[in-house]
Amino acid sequence: MSVAVSELSFSYGKREVLSDVSFIAQAGELLAVLGPNGVGKSTLFQCILGLLLHYSGDITVDGKNTKKMDIQELAKCIAYIPQSHVPVFNYSVFDIVLMGTSAQVSSVNTPGKKQMALAESAIDRLGITHLRQRGYMQISGGERQLVLIARALAQNAKILIMDEPTSSLDYGNQIRILSQIKKLTTEGYTVIQSTHNPDQAFLFADKVLALLDGRVVKHGTPYEVISDDLIKTLYNVDVEVQSLYMDKVRVCLPKSIIHPLD
């Protein structure tokens, strides 16, 4: 499934948050949305998810305008993975994942064998079967993030929206989570993920959307988009984008470290 955003603008009262934002995220693609805090990334996601409706422009999923889709129909197409999630009760990991199937049953029914099987499959797929009966509030941050991804997979939606999924994780868990996310794109999932880390975009993203003050600064492949000038524009820091391993890997290095005497 693809997501197309065309000339999207949104304001909170008189404060414009998004202005003329356009891009397409194709099936099997990981799109990294890059930009500092407060540039409209979360607002963009809320518009795509159908939580904010008073915008101008168009958002379509496989060519269908999302404003013509009800919440249940949209939930069958798009799943959301937040930065963190702390429920009121200490549900088991299995129950948290099973909650992802709620769009597949009516409000007066309980999950059946099909939904149970989807939850079991998602848990197994992410290698967290050993956590199945553990309390969600008693597992680590990295494990919680895997559980939230499993919940999204159980939702059976082919588009995943992720709000800084590695922001509070240690380096090892960041790589594990991003590797799992990248693997999903090889299975046809469309992933739109916000991040502050351009090196993550180099390693895992197929496309990058750079936002500043609610506007698209650049859009394209990481190699086309991420440059010294872009990082200076977005974050006001001086870096050099350097190529490693015969130009197969690129990283952003602070100029203060590369040229300490300048």
C-alpha cells in the first residue's frame, strides 16, 4: 500500500504548523522524516492517521482519499507505533498485542480464534515468545517497543507510522528495532518513521523527507538529501558527511572533532 500526501497544510488557530507538504511513500519503502522538534512531524502523522481532519490538501491510501474512510477502515490500512506506551493496567504482552486486532471485531464481540492466531503469529515473528505472559510494565524499553510493533502487525495493516521508535533506547536496542523495521519493508510494508538521527536514515531509510518550520526542505534518497548544509539548516550544527567502505556507508561527523584546531 502507498501513502500520497499532496499540498497538505494545517494550522492550530492562526498558527500554521504544516505548509504545502507533498510526498509519496511506496509499498516496500522506509521513509524517514527528519527534522528538529516542533517542525510538524507529529501533526503530519496525526493528519495521516485521521486524527486531525481540518487540513487543506489531500491524503490518499492506494488512491483513496482518507477523508472518505471511517476510522475502522483506516485502521485496517494504517497502524501507529508511538515512542512509548504505558497502560493503566499491567496487561500481559499477549493481551497488548491482541489489542491490535480490535479493528477486526465489532464493539460487542470479543477476539476469536483468528485474532488470537494473528497475535500469536506477530509475537513469534518478532522473536518475543518468551515474553508472552510477562507483564508489559515489567519488561525493558526495547522489549516494549518490539511488543508495540507486534501489536501493529496483529492489526494486519500494511502501512506503519512510527514516531521516533528508538528515541529512548540504548544503541543495541536501536539497531535491533530498526533491523526488524527494515525487514518488514522487504515483506511489502510501507513504513513512515520520524527520527532525529541522520545516520539511522543513511543505514535504514529508502527515502528521506526533511522538514523545517512545517515545510519540506528536501525529499529523496538519503544520499541525495543528507548533506553538511542540510544538517546545518535543520539542527544548526556543523558536520561533515563522510563516506566509508568504498562509498557504501555514509555518516555525519561533527567538524569540531574532525578539525579540532579550526
